[in-house]
Amino acid sequence: MILSTADTLPDQIIEVKGTVHAVYFCPFITRAVAKRVAKTSLSFLPLIKYVGRNTINEYLYQEVDERLKQKAEALGANAVIAIRYSHNWTHMLVIAHGTAVVVESNE
């Protein structure tokens, strides 16, 4: 499965299957981070924000990408192009949408 934020691919697009949307929301991470911040001293707060947030961001994007793949495969597509992401880090929410297509390699 090809995932791309580009509007086109070097491979030939044979068929457009439709638009796919995915949302991933992680409420347990928000609570867990809040509990850690409440229990730690403020001197550790920047470290928690830096290490914790980067790991959480990667996880959220991986999960939303996986959902995009599943929805595209259900439509019979082998690629998703023109993916656009929107996020809200306060609520640990990532939204993605793109165009599911069937592509054929130029090789």
C-alpha cells in the first residue's frame, strides 16, 4: 500500500476509487500525561513534553495511517494520494483524508 501526501505519483493512476477518511483519538494518553505532570516536579515538565509528545505524535500518525490503509483496501485501492492531516494535540486527535486509487507501476 502506497501512502503519499503528493497529489500525483510517478506510477500511472488507473482508477480513482474514492475518498477515504480516518480519525484517531487517544483519550487515555491525555489522562496519563496529566497524571505524570501532576506527580512530577515542574523541572521535569519540559522533558516530559518533549519525549512524551514526540512518541505520542508518532503513535497517533501511525494509527491514523493504518486506518487509511484499511479503508482504501476495502475499496479495492492499492494507494492513497493527496493525504492531508489535521491534528489537535490538546485532545490527542489526528484526522486524515485522501484519495484512494489503483496505480500501475511504470516499470
